[in-house]
Amino acid sequence: MLVPERHRLIRRLLSERGSISLQEIQARLGISAATARRDAEELSRSGLARRIHGGLLPPDFALTEPTYSRKAEKAANLKALLGEATARILPEDGTIFIDAGTTCLEVGKALLDRPRLRIFTNSISLLGLASTAKATLSSLGGELRRVSLALTGALAQDWLERLRFDAAVLGASGIDPEAGAYTTELGEAGVKIEALRRSRLRILVVHGEKWGRPAAVHFAPWTAFHHVVTERSALGPDRAAALAQAKVLVHAVGAR
């Protein structure tokens, strides 16, 4: 197999999977470890992939998390649609956990006029709306993570041990179409995992650009969720099939 053909195949696999190891390249292309390593280095030098220890990531994969203000500016209208679609799944009364993050903030906004709801959250931005809300907002304790305006750490997880939720709405920093949901930091992952454990109804809300771009920390497989709310254009046949196999109900918004 010629070098350009190998590189095309590696890039296609990377696009489909979101990341690929040198061992996978070697096995899928039937090449030696030295050739796989050389191809990875060439793709990295040419800007067509990002080299990491043991494999490759997409060229636009962010190793650092963007600031909250930058995330809030991106796809604002779509995030509002995702928030409204998620709110339609949730009950009019009961106790709900809303995760931190700009997309989950839109879910919280769509719930503020429900007076029989108690909303627990680790989102500083959502808590800032408490004075005008008809719903009751309650804060988790914890340390402030400035980049996401999320309360995390041992104190937040300690609070969660005392709580149970009728529903939890989680966000993600990245999605692996096969493996599920990822975030960038262990403290936030811990809060997400504990919230999922304590919820009867579990919902993931994520916009399209997160697909195929897993972040550093895996916090939940598809089977952890009952519903996924996402952008319609992000759902190809393979992704829809993976969700169907996990028996997850998909709610797609926006144009194809």
C-alpha cells in the first residue's frame, strides 16, 4: 500500500473514531509498528492529525479547555433549542440536577418558571438566576473551577451523597460515538458520575461539534443514559445505531 493511501485510510479512521492508537493503525492497515509510527509522525508534521503518546487525535482536538465565555458565544441559538427540547422531557415538579456548562445552562433557563421544581446545580451561572426564578434553586458545595464556572471536588461529591433526583441533565466536553461521554477534568467527572448514580431519569444534552472529539476523561457509556438530546446534523447512521443498541431515546433538533 502506497503512503498516500495509508494516510487517507488513517485519516478516515480518525474521523470515524475520534482517536486512534498506533496499535490500531498497525492492525487495521497490516503494517509494522515502525511504519505506523512513521505515518503518525508524518501526518502530525503536515497538520493533518495531532500526535499524542501512543496514537493520534484529530487536528483540531483541543488539549486545553476553552474559557466559559468563549463556549457561551458559540452556537448560542442552537444551545437554546437544545435547552427547550430537553426541558420538554423533564417533569413539571420534583427534584432535578442540572450540570454546569453553557448548554445545560439553557436547559436550566427553560425550567425556571416551574414553581414545583427544585433544581440542584453546580453551575454558578444558573445559580445567578435564582432571584428571578419561580423554581427553587439549590447549590452544591465545592471549589469553583473558573474555566467552566462549575463547583467541583470532594465537597460537591459529599453533598451529592445525601441527595436523590427524579432526573439529571448532564453535559459533555466530547463524545466518542461508540464509548459515550467524556469531560476534561477529573473533578467534574466525579460530580457527573455521582449525579447519574442518584437519578431515576438520566439525560445527556450535547451539541453537534462535540461528536467524534472525546476529551480526556470518560465518565459514562451510552447505557448510562435514557435520553440524548443533540443536533440533528451530527447524527449519522452509525451514531444512531450505537444509541439504538444502547436503548437510548434520541431527540434531534435543528436542520440536517
